[in-house]
Amino acid sequence: MVNVGISRARQLCIFIASEDEVAQLWMEQLVEALAPRVLRRVGPRLVWEEARTELKQEHLFSAQLLVADVATNEVPASLPPAGTTLGAQIEQRRALRPLLSREQRLLVDRDLSDAGPRVVRGVAGSGKTLILAHWAVRALRGLQVHDIVIVFANAALEPLLRRMLADAWKQQGQGGTPFPWDRVHLVHIRTLLSDLRGEIGLDPPAETHTWDYEHQARTVLEATTPKPRFDAVLIDEAQDLGHDPMRLVTSLVKPTRDGRLPVMVFYDNAQNVYDRKTPRWADFGIETRGRSDVMRESFRSTRQCTELALNVVHRLHPLDRDASMRELIKPRSGPPLLCREDRDGLPWWRADFCSVDGHPPEIRLYGSFEEECSAVAEQVERWLTREEVRPGDIRIIVPKKRLAETIREVLAARMRGRKFQARTSRGFEGMGDVVVVSTPHSFKGYDAEIVVAMAADAYHIKGGRASALYVALTRSRSVLWVTGTTGGDKRLVRALREVKRLNDLGPTA
């Protein structure tokens, strides 16, 4: 039908479609033959302008993120005039409706009719939680399950999960009916463990074991054999749970008539900030053959920010020795998405799985903590004043909760009249007029337009890994500032210095 339609044109053919539509397999081949245009408002008129095909140095965002909704022949009413400040560019992008990628669309539409187990792994920013929300809604609508439990280990994720579930409900055509919250239960793993311990008469865990989910789960499993009670379980950020908590959670699921477990697991070992043991799926009765997907495309951080994060981590634990990166370096099919090249004779990993180009990130090391705080305060003030950035678009990520409060106090004292808040273990909704200081553990699953990763020299390295630092460096959508002092951990300082030099050097021609 498309072929017939195009062949009717004598001189000019205008092909109108959304990015989501063009991403379909049977339409993808048309893209290279098209001259893309974008509908923009110029005064009272709507005009077609040639879409930018490459990023210009003075503009922060890639062209694909500045596409109006041409499917409805309208520019969003809230779209502000094009501006030159960073804040104006952020506001312009915020007004645009995000679309599912081809990879995300294929997963959203995955056949779940047999109600069997599913495992989804993916790089940071690939949209794993988005898929979880859509699968939960599809289970509610089509699998005839009554009680669904979503288990998570980051308490701050609950508001985000609720919003994404409500959005998925509307996007799947259920906007005319309220979301069935009586059938969906969001449960933090610590709450679930506490409830199970209470049921069998176990005392609350000792303070030293508050965060040791492995110990708590093992204690419950040794004391009793839990009875299945849920129709389906979805586990977000499963790498934060560990083997025994996973075994306990999956034991609470009612098997289907043919013996399958309705369990959907989402995880990324590269973001294992608590250093939990990697689960052995067979121990839970989960068959992963033909039921495992890897999301290989990131839409959060720019390629430049992701490469900086990967190359800092590589200096601490070589990526080619990391099992969690093996799928990207040597995938079972298709070209590698994580490629090694040389910069000035040293290894540099290129992140070909990132879909967005942007502004080069910066690493700055200072002689003292006081100098670091002064520099960050000046830069934040510059973003707020000169670049007209909203406070809520700036997030400061630090290694530890105690340090978050310290830095909040220091910045608030240096920037009187500005609102700062140290926020951990809680969501980040409604924080548009506040510059939030948080930790990687609480901000995992979230992102911000501008991220300042402070005290980058003070992260804990265990077994050569710094997963929390990797999380901090992959939260930025647009601008990433990495700061620290020269007096911190020697391995981290050495890694930051080397990556800074190679990052400033840029790719080899």
C-alpha cells in the first residue's frame, strides 16, 4: 500500500509519520531515501524546516530529540521559542512527547500469553522499568491474574513506579477506567522480609543486618517453607536483591497449571551497587532459554557521558573481564556495541549502544574539599542565572548519605536564597524548584538533565569495582560534571586523571 501511494506522485511525495511508525521493520528501509522535515511555529504560522542531520557544537541536543509531533500536524502548545540558553533547550525538549524505540516496542508487544518466567537485562538507561510497567498492565488485562506484586530494593523508586504504571495503563487504552491499585502491590524488599519474619515469629534483624537482605532471606528460608500467595511477581533492579532474596520472593508465586512461574525479572549487573551475588536462575525453577532478552540501546545519557563512565570503570576493573559487559563486547548476533580503540596509545571504550550525542562531560579535580565545593557552587549559580536552568533539572550525586547532608549545608551557605535539599530513600516528584543532593543508591532508576557527580574520589572500591560510581556517572541526560579532590583514593584519582586527559584529547581522527 505504501508502494502504491508513493508511486502515485509525479513530482513530490510528502511522507508523514511519527518516529515510532517509521521504526517498524517494513518502513525502516524508507528512511535513508527521505529528506526529513520538522513542523515548527514561526510567529502565527506553521512551517516545515529541514531537520538537522548532525549535531552542531553550539547546540546541546541531537536532532532526533527535537522532532515535533508531525503525526497530528501540530507543534505542542507549550513549545517555547527556540532559545540559545541551556535552560531554553531543556524546556523545548521537555515539551516533546517521548516515543518508544523499536527495541522497546518489540518488548512491550512480546507474547506473554503462556504466563511463564521472563528475564530482561539491559544497559543503564535502556528502559527496563518502562517495560516492567507495560508488562504489569498487560498481565492485569490479559493473563487473568488478580494479585500482582512488584518488588524493588530502592525505596525512592516507588513514586516513579506508580507514575509509570499509570502512564502505561493510559497508553494501552485504559484511560477511561481508574488504575486497579487494589490488584497491584508495590513492596520494598525490606518491607517484604520484615512481614515474612513477623509471620513466623522471628525478631527484627539486628542493626548490622538491616541492609543484609541475603542474611534476612536465608533466616526465613531456614525457619519455614513459604506458601505461594501471589499470582505474578515482577522484580525491578533485581541485582540489588541477591540470590537468597530472589529464591524467597519466587517461592511466593503461584505456579500456573502447567508448572510455570509467572515471574518477570529486570536487572543490570553493572549497576550492582550493593555487590549482591548474581542469582542462579535454575535454583528458582526459572528456565531462561528462549525467555531472556537483552536491551542493548541506551536513551538516557549521551554517548560522551556513557563513555566517560565506562572508561573510568575500566581503569578499576577491565571491561573485557567483566561478565556483565560480555553481551556488548561480543554479542551472539550483530556488531559489537562496546568497542575498544586507542587514544594516545591507551585503551578507550566506545559506547555504540548510546542513541544520543551531546556536550562533552568534564572532570575537575581540586586541591581540597573546600575548593571543590566553591567551584560547584559557582557552576550551579551560573547554570541557574546565566543559562536559565530550572533548579529541579540539576542533581548533585555524592557517595554517601552523610556526605549529602554536609554538601547541602555547604552549598546552601554559599548560595543564600537558593533551595537545596539532601534527599535519600524517597522519591523526587515535585522537586522542580530545588537542587537536590542525593546518592547513587537512591537515584538509581532516575535521571536528570544536569548531574554533578561530586566527591568522585571518595567512592568505595570492592574487588576492583566501583558500581555506585558507574551509576552516578550514568544519571545525566545532557550535561555531566565530575568533581573530586587530588587527596582521595589513589586508584580513583589516577583513573580520573587518565580519563580526563583522554576525554579532553577527544577521538582519534
